[in-house]
Amino acid sequence: MEEISEKLSSLRQEYGNKELDKSNLNNDPISQFKVWLDEAIEIDANEPNAMAISTISKENKPRSRYVLFKDLVNDEIIFHTHYESPKAIEILANPNISGIFYWPEIHRQIRFEGTCKKAPAKVSDAYFNSRPRGGQLSAIVSRQSKVIKNRKEIEEKINILDKKYENLKIERPENWGGFSINISYWEFWQGRDNRTHDRFSYSKQDNNWKIERLSP
Ligand SMILES: Cc1cc2nc3c(=O)[nH]c(=O)nc-3n(C[C@H](O)[C@H](O)[C@H](O)COP(=O)(O)O)c2cc1C
């Protein structure tokens, strides 16, 4: 069997020539983020709102996982999860967070750093109410990231709950909801041919954004 290193060395992606220049960058990173996300949606990128976020455990270990970006509220990035999940416990103990979007179809990456807190209850309620019923039931039943015996255990709980709530509105449980990320550092990466990628960072300084070009 071909060694993995040989397979990897034969992979060589060129990134095209979409240009990123200070003159076509927005002064505000949120507007720039919206432009790029819109373009990713327009070209039908796969799960364009998936972002990996990293938190710090109480043992000081960085831990990453994907979540779905669901809204912008007061220029903060919202995602939803279980409030008793490892990520939630980590955020509540240490609000520092970083995250990353990658849209390979257009050779773009956005990286961010900031602090995270629970989103207002009305934001969580509005999203929970918009979820399909199956998603609402599984949010109630799942004790996210706990070890379970088998899949049947969850399916049986969902079936019982489904009957219990027949014809009833399902309210958001208190242990499930949104988090909101206030971003103080953004970085936009546009892949270019021959690894001469364009990169720009936005750092918040006294309520203004300082924009700098970074070496690829
Ligand atoms: C594309 C993608 C999107 C996901 N979106 C979410 C999400 O929005 N919320 C969530 O709680 N988990 C989401 N997950 C699952 C998480 O990656 C993770 O497995 C789970 O939240 C448990 O993480 P934790 O143990 O670090 O708390 C997603 C996974 C993938 C692959």
C-alpha cells in the first residue's frame, strides 16, 4: 500500500488568482466577513456556516470542534449548543475562544479570536423555536458528550418525549441555548498561486480596527 507520505506529497493544490488588497477590503471586519460568507453561500460551498472553535479546558488544554454559525447579533457571532457540554463548561470557566471558517471552493479562510458568553435568552428561544421538532427533541434528550451504551438509548428517550409532547409546543430547555462571540481579532486569508497568499488582519485598538497585511 502506498505510504501516506507519498500520497500527501502528490497532493498539490493551486489556489487561483482571486486578489485581496487593502483597497478592496472593508474598513469593518464584520462587513468583510458578511461579504465572504455571502459569496461562499452564493457558490454553494459545502456547509458554508460551519466553523471550528477552540476553547481551553481547565487542565489548560486547547480543544476544538465544529459548530454552526447561526446569526450575528450586535456584531457578535452566535452559535447554539448544550450548556452542560464540555465546550460550554470550558467557555463559562474561561471565555477566551478562537475560531476558523474555511471555504476550500474559493480558497478562503477567516480566523478570529475573542471572548464568549451566553447569548440573550430571547436569541436562544427564537432559534430553538425555529428548529425542526426532531432537533428540539434531541436537544432535550441529549446529554452532549456523555458516554452512552448505544444509539437505542437516545432513540427510546426521543420516542417517549415525542409522545409526551404530542400536539404541544416544545419549550427550549434551560440547559440548551446560544453563545455569543465578541471578536477582537480577525484574519482574512485568500489563497493565491505559488503560495503567495494574501492575508490581512484586523486588530481592535481603542474601538478602531487596525488593518495590516501579513506575510503568507
Ligand atoms: C459541521 C458540524 C457542525 C456542528 N454544529 C454543531 C453545533 O452547532 N452545535 C453543537 O453543539 N455541536 C455541533 N457539532 C458537533 C460538535 O462538533 C461536537 O461534536 C459537539 O458539540 C460536542 O462538543 P464538546 O464535547 O466539545 O462540547 C457540529 C459538528 C459538525 C461536524
